[in-house]
Amino acid sequence: MNLDNENLPQAAPYAALTPDLLLDAIESVGERCDGRVLQLNSFENRVFQIGLDAGGFLIAKFYRPSRWSDAQIDEEHRFTLELADHEIPVVAPLRHHDSTLHRFGGFRFALYPRRGGRAPELDDPATLEWIGRFIGRIHAFGATSRFVHRPAIDLQSFGLEPTQWLREHGCVAESLRPAWNAIVDQALDAVHRAFDESGKLAMIRLHGDCHPGNILWTDAGPHFVDFDDARSGPAIQDLWMLLSGERGSMTRQLSDVLAGYEDFADFDRRELRLLEPLRTLRLIHYSAWIARRWDDPAFPAAFPWFGSERYWQDRILELREQLAAMSEEPLQV
């Protein structure tokens, strides 16, 4: 893979990303900065709002070294640009010198227009239906082709491999390892059964991380940001993170989302069986994600409780609750 930045120290991957380098990188593609820099909330990459001499702002995303290959980033960029060309409200990267992926000082970065917005009101049925319509449009287009370089959301990459990594690196508190090992194995077995029982499902191009924080709302409706986790997977992956509360609440919320979604894309009801299994995989993957990033100084500062006995006690309880949820019948909508 062409990562083009293997010389950066992985223990502190952004140590060399100084304010001067940041501004020099932006200006290397022809944009003139006025010195205003605001770091935005992002752990996986580093994202900044940059003031411009000509007025206004750009958003600059500096990619975490060694996470994605150039081909995988380019594929994400093409996907969002094509969605934008189809008048689907996504925030796509800007082109400079006929490219959306740029390099400077050992880093790779992309520039985006700044888009404002607020969190969507997910307790409003009309808002959920509106969001559902646009996710349906994303999926209808996503189903017309396949990712070649970006991976899939599946049991192996989001469950088995992260679990093995946590075990090999001794991340779980020693006193709780037997309990965690037992419950995570039961959870993964339940996920495996759910995928088997669902049968062969369509794997389409997805946003991949379509939680409410990646949906900005204005009076004109939603727009979708941060396709950094775009992968192939079942359509339900982009829907389940919009649901919360008890079973009855989630049923009503999903009905509202699908009322808009199915105006543009068919939804295979067999995928409802995967709602809780996909949530389970995300929980396992999340613990491994924090552990793998622990040498990045931003992570101990943001997650000081990670690795404690209390942390792993909570994860064990969480997985027990997920086992119970996965034993129930799927939602009926």
C-alpha cells in the first residue's frame, strides 16, 4: 500500500503537525491563510477550521498516518463527489490542482468547504423521515457500484480481529479477563448466528458511521459529513445509529426513517435481524480502537478511565445486555 508517510513516528503520529506546517500545507495548494486556526473535535484524524485571506473558512483534514491507503482515501473522495454530483447533500472534498488528496511535510490532507448546522431533532417524526429519504438516496446510488479498495463491515473486521488484538496485548484488566473472554465469545457466537440466519444480503457502499453527530441540520434539511469510515455493508448499518430508547421507541423511529428511505431504495427486512449484532460489533471494535490509539497523547487525555477495572466491568455488563437484546425477535416494521 502507498501510505507515503511511513517516516512519521507512530507513537505520536501528529507531533510534527505544528501550526506553521499546517498553514504551509494549506498554502501549498494555492489557498492564502490569514492565520486563524481552530482545531475541531476529531480523534482519528486532525481537523481544523482555517481562516482565509479572501474571507471565509476552509476545513482541513489531516489523515492519521498508516490508517488508509491512498487508494482507499481516493475511493472515499470519489464516492462523496459523485453523491454531490447527484444533488445529494454531502460535504465533499475540494479539488486543487485536479486532486482532492494532497501531501505536505509527510502528511496527507484534504480540504472541505465549511458547512454549518445543528444536531437533528431525532424525536421529530418528520425529521427522521427527511433523513431517511436522503440515506435512501445515498444507498440507491451506493448500490450502483462497489468499493474496490475499502473494506467491509463484517464479523471478522469488527469482531473477531479486534477481540484477538485485545487479548494478545493484554488490554483487559487481569482480574476480569476470564469473565470478559467468556462473554465476548458468547456475543460473537450470537453475532455469527444472526448473520447466518439472515442469509445472503446485499453489501452496498455506505456512509459507515452515520450517527447523529455526522448529520448537520439546517432549515433546508440535513447534510451528511465525514465519510472517513465509508465501507461496504448491509443498509441497516447506516440506520441503526439513529435509533435509541426502548424497543417500542426504536420501532417507531425506524418506521419514520423507512417511510422516507423507501421512497428511494428498497429495504430488505431480513436486515432487521442484524440491528443488535451490528451494535455489538461496534462496541467491541470501539474498545480495540481506543487501545490501538493509546500512544497518541490525545487518547489518554480524552479517555483517562480506559483500562481500569471499572471500564471493563461496564463492558462486560454491556455485552450481557447485548446478548439479551440479540436473543429477542427483530423489530417488526
